[in-house]
Amino acid sequence: MALTLDTYRLLGRSGLRVSPLALGTATFGTEWGWGAERDEARRLFDRYTELGGNFFDTASTYTNGSSEQMLGEFARSNRDKMVLSTKYSTLRQSGDPNSGGTHRKSMVGSVEASLRQLNTDYIDLLYVNVWDFRTPVEEILRGLDDLVRRGKVLYVGISSAPAWQVSRMQAIADLRGWSPLVALEIEYSLIERTGERDLIPMAREMGLGVVAFSPLGGGLLTGKYSRDDLNPIGTVAGESAGSRKSLNAALGMVTDRTLAIADAVKEIAAELDRTPAQVSLAWALHSQGVTAPIIGARTLAQLEVNLGALEVDLSASHLARLDEVSAIDLGNPHGLLASDHIRAVTSGDMTIETRR
């Protein structure tokens, strides 16, 4: 069944309604050497909202602040209809060690900067971004709760943190009566499914909606890569050292496995008369436990292609092929717990009806 941007989904245990595709705004601004100029960014925003989209992803440091500034400007006339999510913890000021990290000082400073740049009185969703392994969780959770109580933040979430730490934080928040985490942002795609081991099941159990970044695997699932791009020295023939293709090669993302997955995506795309990007996004859209993949675009044409994923209908056969080629080893203890032997031992070899 086709989806639309106004087929809203609840975010985690909250009552907040968000679009099934979030619009990433790291492309708003060219300070990082790529991205969209202001007029093109405005066209991206207008097209997304025209179709009912309301869920935006940014951070105080994206494109050196231009992302938040543009997003705030564009959203101003319809601010109450928009769900603006931003993040804190990455270093904002060189030479100031306290301008980064997950502690309260960094949190408050980053939120105040985001409020100024977004030109708004409140942030809909604030993520703790990139776990630093230093700040006590009670400091983080109490700081987030204070921001919620003051009305500067409405909901809180977390990104790039271990599953055990997130579940611990959620338990503490519940026990103390502090604002719970309602969203978990993770990297998730056909080439990066390790979140299925612990993060996604944990999120489902603890009431966090999963927001997936890089659902196209850094571009590897767009159909633009081939075996010719396999290069052990980290560059791609015909590409500059700083290109996206060369960066992916340097990061070790271009492998026989990822290319095999991309090939399967291309085959299914050809069968459906769709693009590989649309097929990859459709898989993420319909993945169990995922609330909203984040799409990014530098041009209106790219955005239109990505939005076409809402109309892609993957059959059971298509899903089975994609799941098989991209399958991961769940590891211990998940593989053991899923075995027929353990199931028989723990159930007494009986059929047990589960009711919810």
C-alpha cells in the first residue's frame, strides 16, 4: 500500500505525529563544500511541506549553523505545524572543551545556540548525540528534564549510543519521573543492519521510535557503484580524493558484500521500473521497528526521486531476496536463543500461544 508524507506515525511512546520520511537538512548550506544554496534549500523545504511533510532533522553544527538558520527561516510562517529535531554534544567552538560533550553545560549552550539559529522559542525533539562515556547519565537525564519543564524542549531522544546505556537511561528516567526518551536515531540500511542485534529490539521494548540515518548506505545503494570501484588504496578511478565515492572507498564501505547487495537492489528496481534509491528507501520504510528514515537531497530532482519511495510496493518475494542478500550474523546470544534446540528446551517442546 502506498504511503504519503501525511500518513503520520507516532514517535515512540509519545503522541507526537511525524511523517514516515524525515527531511535531513545537513544539505542546507554549502559551508562543508557541498550542499544546496539558500534558494534551492527553500525549494526542498517547500516541496516537502507541500506534500504534508512535517519532520526535520538538523544539528547546531550542521554547515556551521547555516542548516538551522535556514530551517528556522523557512519554518517561521508555519512553525507550530513543524516538528524540528536537532542535536547536541559535538564541539561548537574550537579551544573550548566544554562546548562539546554530553554534560549539562554543553547541553544548555547548544540548546541556546539552536534556539537562536532556528529563531524559535522551543525545540520539538532534542537528541543526545554521540555518547562520550564520561558524563553521568543522571546529569544528562536531569538536564534534559529541566529543559522540558522550562518549555525549551518538548521531547528528548538519543543517537549513536550503546543499547545497554540507552535502556539503562530509560529505566532511570521512568523511575525518577523524568522525561523519557522517545526517539533513537541510528544508522540503518540494507548494508548496515547491525542495529537489529540489540538497538532496534531495545527501542521497541523501551518505547523509542527508530529514526534511521544514511538509509542509502552513504550512496552505495543508489546504483552508482560497480566492481570497478573496488580499490584497496581508498580512491576510485576517475574520482578526486575528496569525492563521495573516494570517501566511501577510504572508509571500507565498497566491498564485495555491499556491491552484491547493491546489485540485488538494482535488479529489483529494474523489475519494478523504479530507481535503486527508491527500492532501498522503501525497504527501510517498511522495516519493522523503524518510524522514519531520514532522506537528504541537494536538488529538487533528488528529493522527488527519494519521495517516490513512498509509492514503491515491495512484494514478499522482493523483501525475501533483499533480506537474504543483506543478512547479518546476529551473534551471541541471539543466534543461540533463536535456535530450534533452545526453543524446544525452554518450551518443553510444546506449542505455546502468545497473546498480546
